[in-house]
Amino acid sequence: MAVFCCAKCGATLTPDLRALAAVPDVSAHEKDRDRKTGLAPSTVPPGHYAIDPEPWGAPFVAPGPGDRRGGDDDRALLMPPDMTDMISAGPGTA
């Protein structure tokens, strides 16, 4: 079990959480997206966490020549509809 704490003050932010072996797949069905934002729902069930070793987060940039990420991968499903052609240039966790 693990808990997440504030890096600044050390306050506990979550109850005990169980690790998942991998980040769950994102639903590709349009009906599962939030009607207002167009974003896919969370894939991690309550009470769990998953560590994704791939870069994720801002800044988001256009893919460079030969970059195979973005566009048709699962991450594009997590992006706002007007940013699906962008990829993360943010830090990875591993």
C-alpha cells in the first residue's frame, strides 16, 4: 500500500492506494467521453494508482520528423479534441 503526500508540507493527500501493474487502456468509444470537455474518463479505478514511464504533461508540442508518438496512440484519446496531434515534451517518471 502507498499514500501520496504533499512534497512541500508532507500532508497526506490520499488514503492507502494499491499499485496497478500497468496503466489501463483508454476507451476509444466516443460515447465514453465527457460531453462538455471531450476528454476520456479516468482509467485508474478508485483506490489505485499506476506509474507510467512515458513522458506526459506540459508542454505539448507537434511531433518532429520520425517521431512515432502521437496521433493514433492511446494518449491521443486523453487529449482535448483540438490537441490530438500533439505529443508531450514533459518529463517521464522513470
